[in-house]
Amino acid sequence: MQLRSLLPSGAWHCFAICFATGAFAISNTSARPATLTSATVAAYRDSLPKQPAQPDSLKMLAVYTGTYLIPDDPELEIILEDGKLYGIPKSGNKHVMVRTGQHQFYVPDKEILAQFEMDSFGQVASLQLSKGGQTTTAVKKK
């Protein structure tokens, strides 16, 4: 009787490389204190591949659309157009929102990180907007 591996061929190599890389990373960081800068967060934030295997469904993106009330600022309108989300402040300029994670988008031309906060029913409760270390919360208008 010949013994066979339960893992497909090549999986052992992948496992060994991942194990070795993890051990190397742990040994190099254990002596340093943990510091977290905004550049580190920006570089390693929850991100999706540049070209996702499947595009976002329109139904999924439609959850984020609506009017958001920003304290001490004009309202912000989030719309869905041509399969992409856009933010339109009352100033009227339309800004594309690029998905960077689950419920998270980045507005490149304004350098704003937008994190949608969901309620227990899967609906948007609020929107956190962050730029340069400052964060504000916008509430979705009902």
C-alpha cells in the first residue's frame, strides 16, 4: 500500500515557505517596540487586489448610497453611477470612491478614507471620514 499526501502537490512547498517567512518576521520584530504611524496604517490597511476577481455587485454598492449629514459641513451625497460609487459634497464636485476593504473606500483626489459603519440589519448607520489624522462621523439621512 502506497501512502499519499492529503495535500495537493506543491502545497507542502507553499506551507514551508509560509512557515519560514512567518518565523523570520517574528524573529526580526520581537526586539523592536510596536509603533503604528499613519503611513503604516495607510500602507497596510485592509485592502483588496487592484483587479478583483469579481466586480462589486450593484446591489452591494447600492447599500452605501444616500445623503449623509456631516457636522459643521454641508451634506454629502453618495451615488452609484456606471458601477462605481461617487461622493458629491454640496460644492458639486463628483469624486470617485475606490474600494479598499469591507465597507471601506478611499477618495484618491481628496485623500480621504471613508469607512461605512453598518447596523445589525446590514444597513449603513454612519460614515466615518478620515484625513490627516482627523476623523468626523456623518450620519445617514433617513
